[in-house]
Amino acid sequence: MQFAKRLEKIPPYLFAEIDRKRHELIAKGIDIINMGVGDPDKPTPTHILQAMHAAIEDPATHNYPPYQGTQEFREAAVQWMEKRFGVKGLDPDQEIVSSIGSKEAIHNTFLAFVEPGDYTLIPDPGYPVYRSSTLFAGGEPYVMPLTPEREFLPDLEAIPEAVARQTKLLWINYPSNPTGAIASLEFFEKLVAFCRKHDILLCHDHAYAEMAYDGYKPPSVLEVPGAKDVTLEFHSLSKAYNMTGWRIGFAVGNAKGIQGLRQVKSNVDSGVFKAIQRAAIAGFSTTEEELQSVISVYQNRRDILIQGLQSLGWPISPPKATLYVWTPVPPGYSSSEFVTLLLEKCGIIVPPGNGYGAAGEGFFRIALTLTEERIMEGIHRMKDAGIRYQ
């Protein structure tokens, strides 16, 4: 029995490897502080749980759901887009489709539009699925390096014209995983113009739309006039509402983009359990006060972590968004060398920056998805081990 040759191009998924290593160390009795995966540690809000309980009791939720999502879910998502971003006039029948979280919809978009020989423009560092899904579809990933000097925004002028002409998809993710970077509407306008010029589908992975601090509210690309002509935006309820395991989200935007995604989905999955869609509708009704109570937990953790790292010499400022702190490794270390040091000396798991692409070399990512006490314990372990940014 042999694997398909395409798997030779696909490395083991970064977080699967981190999870494997974590289990190995726990089995040896080591107290592991896992700062690796962005999986919220708080329970799903009560009003969402109550909606789920009621929906499960209703036999009408027990059969197959519509492939594109229930009418009620799609209309609720459209209303949320208008309330949250001021994006009006979205068609719930043609311009939105439910998804099993974001990851599934992202992958299926590659299958809908990318053929052998096509380029995809992907951020580096970036979510590893952008690269692996390009390869699964037979395309060629062309990386857009994200550097501190450019505030982790891609340089569109550096993309060769020949590459742009053969590109099907351009992927962005702001607020950004792993860098925590943010982007303005003015930059989104440049992206829309670039994609319109080259007939590229602009894909915005907006999984961290609500995970922002200090009063900042991340915008939607669809706020740009005319953006819907070239844009799909991917939303997830996972992070903002502590629903990672529920697997529910939606894609919204260009009708042809939605048509292609819907056609792939109808052939590879049977949609999202209706009861979960009803619970997600309750999630859309979460008040600003309730949302901020969730956000404040992560903001406090961010501040404790940043202050702790600064006390150890790290030249670092608090990010405005996401569940992560993108952190430089001390001089003299590679990303892999330093995360190995943290594991061996402190029992701390963090992913190396180069796990998100070559441009991530020199960094590591810290997730804010563990208690304040464990974050402080991690800082104390680093201090006791003599680990500083020299």
C-alpha cells in the first residue's frame, strides 16, 4: 500500500506535531505549559448553550441540513455583517454559505478555483493551510513575505506581473495569525484594486475579527466599495464565542466565489448540524458587553505576558488583536533552537516561527489560551532557567 504522491509535498500539520509532542512529555510525567495552540480555554457562553439544548430537543434538527446552511442561519449571518461592519445588501441565497469552521471552507476554495499551473499568493508567515491546500489542488504557492519593516503587510509591487497573471487566489488574514498584525481599510482598497486588475479572487481569512483590544475594531474587506466584485471573506464563531469544537462559520462575498465553494462542499460534506446552526444564531446575538467580557480575559493575559517578557529584556509591544504574541527569539538562536530550549529547560511548548513559513524564522508564537497563573509560571520558569533576550 502506497500513499498518493501528493502527500510527499505535504509536511505533517504543525499543530498535530505539537500535540503529539505534548502527549509524549505528559506521559513522562513532565508538567507542560502549552502555549502552542490557539484553542480558547473558557466555556461557550451560556445563552449559546441554552439555544443548543433547545435545538437538540427539536426533531426538526435531526435530519440532513441544507448544504449551503439553513435559511435562518444565512439570514442571521447577513444581519450580523450589517450590524458589525455596516455591510449592507448581501444576498443570503447567493452570497453566503455556511462552513464547518473556517479551515474546511478555506481548503475547499482552493479545490474550487485552483488548477495545476496556477499560482496562489499566500502570506509568509501565515496559516499553514494556505500552502498545503494549494499543493492539494495542484497549484504553486507564491509567498508574499511579511516583515516587521512593512508592519507585516505584503508588498504588492514586489509581485512579478507574470505571476499575477497566472494567479487565481490571493490570501490575507488580518488580524493576522501568527503575527497579530492589523490592516487598514486603505490597505484593503489597494488589495481590491490589485485583484480587480489581475482578475484574482481576494480571500480574507477573518477568523479573528472580534479578537481585538484597547477599543480597536478590525474592519472587513467588504466595507471597501466594490470589494464584493472580487472578494470572499471567511468568518468563524470559534474564537470570539469559545466555540472551536463546534465547527461553525460562514463564507460571504462574491456570488461566483460562493457558487464554486458551494459546489465543492455539496460533493464532500453534508453541511453543519442544524442544532449547531441555531446555537450559532444565538452567538450572533451576543451583546457588546458580553463580548467584551470575553475579550477582557485575553487582554489581561496579553498584558501579563508582555510585561513578563519585557522584564526579561524582550523588545516587544502589546499586539492590538488575535490570541497570539509574535515574539523574536534572542540573538544567536534559530527559531527551532529556541523553542527546543524552552521545552527542555522550562517545559514550555511554543511553535517556531518558521513553522508558518520561511519568513517566520527568527520568531516564535505564544498563545494566550491559558490562565494568568500559568502564564506567570511560564515567565518564572524562563527567569529561573536564565533565559533572557540578550
